[in-house]
Amino acid sequence: MSPHAPPGHSAEARPGESATPEDFRRPRRTAAAFAAVVAVVATGVGLLDKHSELPVYLRAAGRFVAGEQFYRPDEPPAFTYPPFAVLPYRPLLSLPESARGPAYAVVNGLLCGVTAWLIAGLALPVTSGLTVRTRRVCAVAIALLAGRFVLSPLEYQSNDLFVVAFSVVGVAALSRGRSAGGGASLGLAAAFKATPLLFLPVLVWRRQLLAAAAFGVAMIAATGLPDLWSPADDGRPWAVTWYDAFVSKVEVGNAPEAAGAWTRWNGLNQSLGGTIYRLGTPVEPNGIDVFDVAVVSLTPRTVKLVTLAAAACVLLAVAFATFPRDERDLSPSERRFRRLAEAGVVFAAMLLLSPMSSKQHFCVLAVPITVAVVDVATRRRDPWVIAGLAVIGVCGSLGGKDLVGREFGNFLQACGTITFATLVALATSAHVVSARQREQIGAIGRPEIDRADADPAGTGENLRTAA
């Protein structure tokens, strides 16, 4: 798509010009090569882990296999995820202890590569009118802006890439009209970590009822699977124990407090609730990881009301961005890009509304960052989108303790720099959806083929010359 062409109208096909099989294979090869590079680099980063969370997962998996209780708040750091999240770590127990870390690094690298491939598949088609040089500039910009967020779960060997992969697979499937498969994949993401539940009301809001039903079935089935595999020795469902140990401790509108898992004042918590609590609650600093960043002293009730109001604004932004719109005149590539932009809004909202969002979770910001960069390249140079990218870039850099120092980095994190970047990412993705819709409505264009979708098999058959 030309930077000056209205969104949804392909600029790559010209009168009298026929598409060839090579035109269809080139984007796929580009996405595959990009994904392969990402997978190799991600695996290498995972092998150089800083402070691996893998022992927490393996300890839980070992107890699960033995039928012992693995939700143990009395043994911090505790395993706080739904029971389905323990299953991927069962196979690692059969490996020698020295091989488990490298094997998991390879798994995370592959998950990162697959996710990058799917995101590229949703974003590349709308860049068909750009030069190769411009595409490369976009790729470099995305890598620079999103790199720090993506590196975190690799360095710490967290389980966030499972959640991201399930979610992006679901979004990609839905963008191609595969409602059951897309909903089921999103349901598996919600069974792995509760925050992707936010996709369920979005599916209902968009009247994708088959996808919503598949979501529910997949989530329930995955949540109950551990009980069929290895029941708890006390006879209680694992999900019930998880709820009693951790979920029941979460208060709506308050930063979480649960023994062995969360403390209400936590500089690492970049969720809305966590940041608003720190900014409204004076504390005694220790100069290391506790800082008095309060800009005002609020009562607990006022903190709760402010948090609820902020959460309501986030939910309104999600509803606005995902509102069912008339897309009959959109090309398939533009429609898929819209699904990616809407997913960027939902991902940012997941981070903001979660009780606890530490820096490993923010790898999903790669989606709204990709959306913003591609929008700038394929639409007019929107100052709001450019400003959003600048804010995200600055806030992401300030979170790097290797750049600003450990103490100052901890202070900035306690101030909520990543929370602010996520709010900006949410607003930017929502703006992209709205702006492209407005320009689509005002555009008067002729029908043209979308090369990236006219021949998905890459055979060159049934191709039509643009009228």
C-alpha cells in the first residue's frame, strides 16, 4: 500500500499488470526468514539467562506429577498460574537437570519465532506498496522499540511467550475467518494465564459467537485437564486450590496482596492498580527498591476509586477500538491488519488491568508497536502515532537499568514509566483503528486485487488483472 493510498485499497496492482506466483511467495519467504532469525537470536538470549524463573515451574511440575500440592504460598516465589500452565514443564523433568535450561531456551526461542512469523503475516501484506528499503527501516524501528520488552521473558526464562503465542495464533486464525480455531486458541491462552479472558467479551461484543463458544470450551477443558492427568492428593480440583490460594486474595480496584506471591507496594508491578497505589501512597524508602514516589497522599478508598475509574477508561477504549465496523470495502490484508491493531489494544489492556504485571509480561507490547510503525509507513505521517512511538521508545529506554543505572532504573520503574508507555500504546493502537476507518469511509477508490490474499496456495491460478 502506498503511503498516500487510503487504507483498505491496495496500491500494488496496476491496470494491465498480472500477478505472478512469485508475488505471492515473496512475502511468505520474508516472514519465514524474519521468524527464523528471531528464533535463533531469542534462543541465544535465553541461554544467557539472568535470573531464571524455570526452577519455580519445574518445582511445581514435579509436585504435580507426584500428586502433591504445588500451590504453596508458604514457599516463595510461589507458582501463581492456573493449573494448565504447569503441563508444558512436565516433559522437561525427563531431561537431565543440566539440559533443562537449554531445552527451555530453545522452546522459548521457537515460540518467539512463531509469534514473530504470525505478526509479520498480519502486518506485511499492507506494506506491499512500500520499497524494500522502507520495509527494512520498519523492521529496524520495530526491533529497536520492542526489543527491550521482548528480551525480558527470554532473559528470565518466564512462561509469558506461551501466552503470547496462543493469543497471536488465535488472532491470526480469527483474521482469516477461522472462528472455532481462533476462539479455541485464545481460550488456551486464558487457561494458561487469566488475563486473556479479556478477549471473551470482545468476541461477544463483535458478535463472533462461535469463537466465543470455542473459547469457553477450550478454556474449561484445558483447566480441567491437569485433574485428569494427575489428581491432587487432597481430592480437590487444582483450579479450586489456585483460586483459594491466590485469586481470592485479589481485590477489585486495589493492588494485590497475597502471601508468597504479591505485596501491595511493589515497584515491579506496572499494572494500573500497582502504579496508582504507589503514586497515591507515601512509604518509607530504603534507597534500593522501595522509593517514596507518591505525588499525593490518598486514602485507601480514594485509591480504589481512582483505580476503578482508570480501569473503566481502559475498558471503554477497548470497546471503542473493537466496535463492529462496516468492513465490506476492505481488502483482506487491511482487514487482517485491523485485527492486529485491535489485538494491540486488548494486549495493552490486559497488562493494565492485570493485578500484577511485571516487566516480563510486557513482551506483548511488540504488537501495538508493530501496528504503529506499519501505520506510519503505510498511511500519512500521523503526528499522534509518531508521538506515541516516541513516548514508548523513551519510556522503554528509561526502564533499562544498564542504561540509567540500577537505582535510578528502579526509581523510574516505581514511578510507573512502563505503565505510562502501555497506556500510550493502548491509545495509539485505538487511534490507528479509528483513523484508518475514517480514511476508509472518506476514500473513493476502484476495486483492486490484494496480491497477498488472491492466491493463498501460491499456485498462480485464478489470478485476475486489476480492472
